[in-house]
Amino acid sequence: MVQLRALAHFGLPSSAGCAGNRMLAAMACALTPPGRRTVIDDSPEAITAFLRPRPVRELPGVGAKTAATLAEYGLHTAGDVADVPQSTLQRLLGARAGRALHEHAHGRDTTIVSSPDAPDVSQSLRTDAAAGSSRFLRPSANGRQQGSFSASHWGCVLGSGVPVPT
């Protein structure tokens, strides 16, 4: 519904990713072509099947330097990282970064998807986009604008497919 409204009101073709948390939803959205959506089921098997083949660079918090460090140890995919004990990642990257990477490689994200006082999505997209606000639409790593919202405990990310000027 949100994709149709974004197209109708703003002429923006969009992609959508929905998953059990915002991190997985954002990863799914980044891989989804405009006009389509990707839904990752909340089962451990579905999360593992989605994450294991993904390059480690696609995990949140993994930049070029961290990816290079992990590559030195033969860790190239999220599955490779998931197979390594958390304590090993903490020795390689530091306590906080190692713990976060271990959680992300297993599809766990503690980021809060929404708050009880979050405004209605359609209202937010309509008023904020019309006013030029970036509260719900912001550049993503792939240059598309994206916004986020939740449906109960699920995280959903909507990407417009429109490159953001830099």
C-alpha cells in the first residue's frame, strides 16, 4: 500500500523490504529492484538462508577497513562471520564492534523499529515529503532514498529508487 501511495502521490517507484527487524529489512530493500518487495520470514531458517551468502560488507557497521581485516582471516560472507565465536570477533575488532558484528551476522538487531508515538506512515510520507523533510526519507548506502516504518514487530524499509544528490 505504501509503495502504491508513493508512486501515486510523488511519482516515485519504490522497492520494499520487510523482515523481523530493521537491519534485515534494510538489507532486503537494498537488494530489491524498484516496483518489487522482498519479505524475509521471521523463521531462523529463512534468516539464515538470506544472510549466509551475503558479503560481509553488507552487514551494518562493516566498512572497508573492517572488511579488509576480516578478509585477512578468510571471513568474506555473513555466514563465515556467523561461524566464528563472538570472542574471536571481539579480539579482532574490539569488544563492542565484535559483539555487534556477531549479532548482525546472526540476523539479530536490537535497534527499536518504532515507538508508540510514531505518526501514521501514510501521513508522515505525505507531509514530510511535501515539505522536503528528510525525517522519513534519507539517503541509503546505494544512493536511493529510504524511509522506515513498522507493522507490529516487523521492520519495513521503503526505498524510492531515486538517486540522492551528493
